[in-house]
Amino acid sequence: MTTAERDHIDAFLETTAERLPDLDLEVEGIVDRISGINRRIRNSQKETLVDYGLTPEDWSVLSSLRLRKQGRLTSPGALARDLELSSGAMTSRLDRLEEMGLIRRHRDSEDRRAVQIELTPAGRVAWDDAAGVQGRKEAFFASALTGKEQIQLNALLRKLMRAFEAAEGGKTEK
């Protein structure tokens, strides 16, 4: 491997190999690189969200609402279950998003004790704009690979993901 092909993980692995000769460096390299890429993508997303006055927690709620079928309302309880949050955490998030004008609460027409949540037009615009910016950033990251390499990498990552899902009994997370 040439110097130009090396990354900082290679130097770390060389040092690690000296101290831990039984460590599988290929496995360690995979884990460290995936972790580093994940951290950079999350940091990029946080930077994008800050520009829109949003937090990653806000984003998860808005995403859940935005990706539902058009015009479909949902309850706070259903959102909390989808996002694996307590009802208290969901209430706090919804309060913040409502104050920002990004969601609206409605009394359920069939059960006046129940509340339904919807994304407001401002919420839709904020989500769409932030998603567009982040999508362009992610496309830039992926542009280091050719189209064929992107397909190969997706196939390999899918294989890893399926192994995790099988080990977890089919449980999926986002």
C-alpha cells in the first residue's frame, strides 16, 4: 500500500499490532473506519440541523412525521413507540416543535381526549430544506467511490447489517 492510500487508521493499527499481536487487524480496521465515518456523518448532520435551529432529537420527530403518508396524522403515543421514547420525552420534544411552529396538535375528531400530531407547512419546509442540504453533503462523501464501488459497499454493509439483525432476533433500528 502506498503512502497516498493510507489513512490515520493504518498508523493506529500498526501501533496496535505491536502492543496487541493477537488482535485481528482487519476486524479492528473495519470497526474503526465505520465508527469514524459514522461520527463524521453525524457531525455533518448536526451542523446542518444547527443552521435550521434543530437538534437531532427534533429531526427524528420531524422525520417520522414527514415520512408518513401525506396528510396522515398520528398520536404522540404512536410517535413515542416509533422512536422508542418515553411519553415524557415525547411531550418535551413536541412542546419544543410546537413552539417553533413546526408541528400542530389537534384534538382527535373521534375521541376528544386524544390528540393528533401533524407537521405544519413550516415544518415540512424546514425538514425538506435540511434534508436537501444534508443529502448533498452525503452525496459528496459518497463521491469518493465510483458508482460500482458504491453498489459493492452497499452490498457488503447490507450483509453486515443483516448479520446484526439476525443476531438481535430481527430487531431493526434507524
